[in-house]
Amino acid sequence: MPYALATLYTFLPAGLLVLFRMGGLVMTAPLFSSNAIPMRIRVYVAVSLAVVVAPAVWPTLPAGVTLGGALVGTAGELLMGMLLGVAVSLVFMGLELGGLMIGRQAGIALAQIFNPAMETQTTVLGQLYFMTALVVFLVLNGHHVLIRCLMDSFAAVPVLSFVAGEGAARLLVDALHQAMVLGVRLAAPALIALFAASVSLNFVSRTVPQLNILVVGFPIRAMVALVVASLSLYGVEDLFCQGMDEVFSALHALLGLS
């Protein structure tokens, strides 16, 4: 028993590095980083996940890591976990961006609400798309895939070896590009419908000059935006899954995994 305890003590610094990589993921990943969850609970989640993950990645952990070396390497491990979480979070931000574009064009973006999961002000449509994507993420076990990707990262990028170089920057740029494309594709049907409604209202205003187009046009544009946005909810799942597939493919390419 004393020998086992001594062996366990030698692996504690490496276990600290596992905790910090998991903590970086919990700090930035969707659902885990939500402010709706108290900080103490998030710390418990990070510690619990690190305890569960550590035995699975134990063969990849170096045994000769000192406590001083572990404290120096915590920054790199934290950045590694944050890189995975931020890349996935950008997909959710793309959906919020689509809702924001629709709200701006429809004139309903003045009424904004606070999204505690992303710590941002967003429109009602943006929050609707975000919650829909979060439900799809949980139903498809996206959080399990994210944790599995983190576990695989220990074999591809061992502890104390992460370098924030060109590959990491390219991953974030690709994820940001994917989020922008996702937001535009999501908002495109509503934007086209709003453009057609604006053209029709302009023709009506020319035909009937006595009509107050500002008073009549605002509810019409809001109604068109809400109807088309509600119909486009059917396509949120496909767009979100495509975005997540692109991000996880980029993550696997960065980590050198199949």
C-alpha cells in the first residue's frame, strides 16, 4: 500500500495538467461554460471529468513531471482545452449571428435579451436558434464527442508539448469562417423574404401615396420575418450538424487523428 501511494504521488503533477486541460474546455465549451451554472458547480464538473479521464489517458502521461514543471505547463494545457471549446462555441455564435441579422432587417432587434450561456446580448430569434442548437447538440451527444476529442488530444498532443502555432490559429480562423457562413445561410431565407416585402411596400407606397408606409410596413416586415424564421427552424438541425462536422474535422486534422 505505501508503494502504491508513492506511485500515485508521482503522477499527481501530471494529473494536475489533465485537470487544467479539462478546465480550459469547461471554461469555453457550450453548456459547460454557461453562467447559468454556478462557478462552484463548474469547478466540480471539471474536477470530476478530470478524475474520470485521467485513468484512460494515464499511459500517455509522463511519470517524471515535477510540481514546478507542472505549474509552468498549466498555461499551455489551459490553452489547449480552451482551443477545443472556443472552436465549438463559434458554431453556436454563428446561429446567433443569423438571428441577429434577421432581427436587424426586420426592425425587431431593439428588444434584446441576455444569453447567459454566451454572456452576450442577443435577439429573441438568436436565442431561439441557440437553444434549438443546444438541444440538438445534447440529443446527438455532442458533449460526449467533445470530451472524446479532448481525450484523443492527449495521445496526439501530449502534456507539456502544446504550442499555439499556425495550426491553432488556422483552426480558429476556419471555425470563425464556418460560423459566418452558417449565420448567412440560416438568415438567407428571411433576408430574401424581407427584401421582397420591402420592394412590394415601395410599389404600394408609390401607388397609394396617402398610405403611411412606416406605420403599415413595420408590422408587415416583422410578421414576414417571424413566419419565415419559424419555417427555417426545420433547417437548423442540418446546418448545425454540418457546422459541427466541419469543426470536428478541423480539430481531428489539427490533432492528426483519423
